[in-house]
Amino acid sequence: MRRTPLEAFHLRYLCVTDLSAQVWCEQQAVYHKEKPSVQLPEKTTIVLNTGKSIHLARELQDHNLVPIKTRSREDGWAIKMINILLTITNLRKGQRVRECPVFGVIEGVFVFGIIDQLNYTAKGELQLNELKTRESAYMPVPAQKKRDRFQVSLYKHLFDAMVQGCLTQDIFIHHLHLKPKQSLGQEIQEHAQKAGFMVQCFEDLLELVLLNLTHSDIPAIDSLQIEYIHQKTNTLLGTEVITYNHDELMSMSHYFLAYWKGQRDPNGVDIEDTWKCSYCVFADVCDWRRQRADSLIQKGREKTT
Ligand code: SF4
């Protein structure tokens, strides 16, 4: 039997950004997994690194980064769990939080992401604020906005499900194959203790997170916005307020997940979006692009005969 892409790429879960990349070009998202050694142009790498630095500078406004050694996969996920507990604590106090992990299962696939920022507005509503940095000094084109809208909508869906108590222990064991009884590393235990949580094994932490989420009075996210920042001048280019459309999100997620579950082949861009190919690092090797070009040549020949 043919392996699904999830199996072929040895993926136990997908990131929100894996799915949002499909909004731009699914074929490109797949090539990034298939050909990880393909070098991004130097300019793209500089833009990505500058974006990371701006995100980091924002994060450091709220808290210091603590380097922690991990010894097992459970330790790695334990750090995310502790961050969720800290998020719950800080949101309960009405404080702003940054880099909040979110996860859940959509159509049988575990999906993980990190929300840039959550804060309460003057009206007391919980707002998600996503930061996007841009090399260009103008707002993104509609195709980029569509990808970003999908990304923040998916964050909201996952976060809301978490605070509504939809996560179960079984999800982490079944999808991620984590061992509940795995002892946590010394540094992880100490980090948890400093944050006010006594835990010894992964299951202790998992139970604590699920208990806190289930009994938290944290509301669902009320509003979504994306800030676009110009990298060079660090100035705000504009803010997009996103209207959450649950049906559209679920329909797009269903379509994208169908590829990962092996229910269909990947698609490249539509004919009206072929301009994206001129910015694509895989343009020279892209089968989708070649097939499109071949079929156009064939159609031209048919017209002239
Ligand atoms: Fe997608 Fe075009 Fe790149 Fe192919 S060349 S992966 S269709 S953007």
C-alpha cells in the first residue's frame, strides 16, 4: 500500500505553518519537505533572519529566554506544556502573553502552532495579534493576506478548542507516541518548579495542563489582527483585522489535510497565480510548472494545425 505523505516524511504532526504554506502553493510546500537541502536565496535568508530578530526583540520585552537542556522527546514537549501553564496563569491575571503554543487534532491529524501574542483589549476582549515583518515597504498582496488570514484563523480554532477542554491525554500518546511515564529531565523539573509546578514525569505535566485548561475561565479569542512591520525601518505598515469564518477554515483545512493523508496528489498554483513561480526557488525543477508549460505548448500546436 502506498505510504501517505505524513508517513513518507515521518511526520507525527503538522505545524500550522505547514498548512498555511499550502495556501500559497501546495507544491512548493511539498518541495520544501522533499528537498530540504535546496538553498534559499541569500536575500530570502537575510529577510527570514531579520524577521526572527524582530520577533525575538518583541518576546524579550516581556520575558527572558531560559536555555533548558532536553534529554528526550517528552522533555521537548514538556517545555511547550510549561509555556501553556504560564500562558494560562498570565492570561488569568489579565496580562499580555507572547509565543503561546497551541495544538489539537483536526480530521485525525495533530496540528501544532505558536501564537505570537494574546492580550486583552480596552473592552476586555481577548485579542490575537500576529506580527508579520516585510522586506517591502508596502502591505502584502491579496494572496499573501489570504495565507496569513488562514494561519491566524487556525490559531484561533486550536486555542478555543484548548480552553474549551477538547484536549485529552490520549491525543499526545496516540499521535505523538509520547511516553506518559517518562521521567522529565532535571532541568525541566527545576524549570517547572520555578514556575510553581511540581512534576516528575510527563504524565504529571500533561494532567496539570489538561486540568488547568478544562477549569480555566479563559475565554475564546474574540478578535484577530495582523500587524505588518517594515523590517528596515521597524515601522508599522498597516494592521489587518480578520473576520473569523469557521466554515471556510474547516473547508480549507479539509482540502489541505487530504493531501497529507494521501487522499490526493499535491497541486501547484492556479493559472492566474503563475506569477508566484517567478519567486519560487523550485521553479527549475517543478513538475507542475513543466506540465502546465507542456499542456500550453500542446494547445498552441492544436490551434495551428
Ligand atoms: Fe508552486 Fe510555481 Fe514553485 Fe511550482 S514553480 S512549486 S507551481 S510556485
